[in-house]
Amino acid sequence: MTWQQRIDSALEQRRANDSFRIRQVNQQGSGRYLVQNQTRYLNFSSNDYLGMSHHAQVIQAWQQGAETYGVGSGGSGHVTGYHETHQQFEQQLADWLGFPRALLFISGFAANQALIAALTEKSDRIIADKLSHASLLEAAINSPAQLRRFTHNDVPSLQALLAHPHQGQQLVVTEGVFSMDGDAAPLAEIAQISRNAGALLMVDDAHGIGVMGEEGRGSCDQQQIKPDLLVVTFGKAFGASGAAVLCSESLADYLLQFARHLIYSTAMPPAQACALSAALNVIRHDESRRAQLRANIAHFRSGAAQLPLKLMASQTAIQPLIVGENQAAVNLASTMRERGFWMTAIRPPTVPPGTARLRVTLTASHTADDIDKLLEALYDATR
């Protein structure tokens, strides 16, 4: 088979399975509304949970940072790219989350890949939740370590795998809130059995940070645990992009020596760190945004329980509606767009076969009227 035949075959298979992905060109898409081809939709696909991407203080901080530092960092943090704004924001994050150190990464995907690659050796074992994000599982598969997956959110399954004899070290990997089902991990139990087994615990809290726990400190704070490695990302509740790893002094120094994404990637622009610092200040001190998000979640779930679709048991901003077959999910998403609502059909291989869904994401920017209109349109489209 030639290269072209391989490529054509893979594309043909995706189209045949109704799982061919395309990108949509938007004029605006991060906030309450999405605009495409001059048509405005109520946006229920944004991860901007607190509406921070359009917050005046965050925008002003980015603009002022760009005027002071320019629009780029100039290089890797190990060369010229580590600016005073990065250092200040790292310290701000570490103080807020109660860790000795924080290290900034260009993305959550990069952070997860860097940690697992830098930490593990051939004799080690990674034990990851079966539904962990692709960035975590891909890094584990590509690492020299052995990968074992425990049944989703199943503590006895994890405990049994940890108990298997093993010569090297063990790394337990999970998320705080899972991106496709919106459910939360039993972190307190996972932390306890990981500690008992002498394993390191790594938690990716991309969808919990900013919206859960006191001052929005996330899933770990809510369940009163402190993992060895906490990954927080800024593309959701912070309304921007990038990520950070929270850890001990020695782990931070180790990563600065061996995490290749830190060593060889251009650092985030210092102006972005200014904006993220401003976003953190709002997240910490404006509880009304989290309160509004919680009210919106409760309002949606109350109405969605009347729909002829399976509603997942999520209490977070991620509210999946299971449709089943791929084409049915695509058709429902298309129908909803015709009615002025933007939602994304999520299909295999992102989710298991037979569980294609509309992934509804709620934000503090939505109003009760927005949600009522959405529920009415969903009811009409599915009855």
C-alpha cells in the first residue's frame, strides 16, 4: 500500500463511519454567541465557563502587557523566553493552590505529554483511568513504561492493579472532571490508595479549575486532597490558553531539566501571563460567576430530564445528551443549528461506539431565558 492509498483508505473509512471531522470557520465563537457566515447562534459548545475571554479586566491586562513586552516571548524559557510576568504568575498560582512551585506550559496537551515522558522509565507502570484525556493516554502509550487502565472511576479496579507485583515505580493518572461525560473522579479515595501503594498521583483538572472548590481552586481542593502533580489549564474557566503544573520544589527542578516541552518550546507570550494573572484575580474574588454557573446547570438539568434523550449524571458545566448512532447525533446538531443553537456532535473514536452525543456546555454568561429556549428547541426536535 502506498502512502496515498493509506491516506485515502483512512479518510474513506472515517466518512463511511460518519465520523469525518471538519473545522468550522467562525467570526466569533468563545462567548455566549457564536457567529458564522454572518449568522448568530446561541453558543452551547464553549468551554469559557465563567465568561472570562471577554472580561474587560482580562482584555485590558493583555493589551497593557503587549504594549510593555510585545506580542511574543522571544524563545524558550531556558533561553530568553522566561519573563518577570511568567515568574510572578507562577508564584501567584502556587500560592493560590497551596503548592511550593508552578511551571507554565504552552498547552495542557504539552504539559501532560511532558510530565509522563520525563518521569517514566521502562521498569515503571502507569495506571490511568480508562476515560482519561487523549493527551494523557497517548503520552502513556508512547512512554517506555507499561500502561494499565483501570475501570472508569472504579477505585477497587485501581486498587487491584496497584497491588500487582511490579519492579519499578507506579504513576496513577486521572482527571478531576472528565471532558466527555462531565463526571467527577473520586479523588479522595484515589489519593489514599495511591499513597498507600507508594505511587505518585497526577491529576489533570482542566475542567475543574476555576469553577469548583473554594475560590475556584478546583476538584482537588473540593475533595481536600493534594496530588503529587496537578495540571491546570487556562483554555476553559480562565478563558485563554496555556497550562501549568503544580508540584514540589524537587519535582519542579527535575522537570526543568528533563521536560522537553519546557526546554524546547517557545514560552507563552508575557502579555498572556498578564491576562492570566488578571483572570485569576477575578476568579478568586468574584463568586457570583460560579454561583450563576451552578444555577444554570441546575436549571438545564431540571428541564433536560423531560427530554427523550439520556442525560448523563453530571453536576458540572459539561452536560452530555446521549443520542446513540453517529448520523442521528449529526442530524440533531444540524437541526439545532437551523434553530439558532450551536452544539457539537461528539462521535467515536472520541467516545465509545453507540454513545454519540450532543455535548452541551453551560457558562455563567448564559441566561435562564437562553436555557429555556434551548430546552424548548431540543424538545421539539426530538419528540
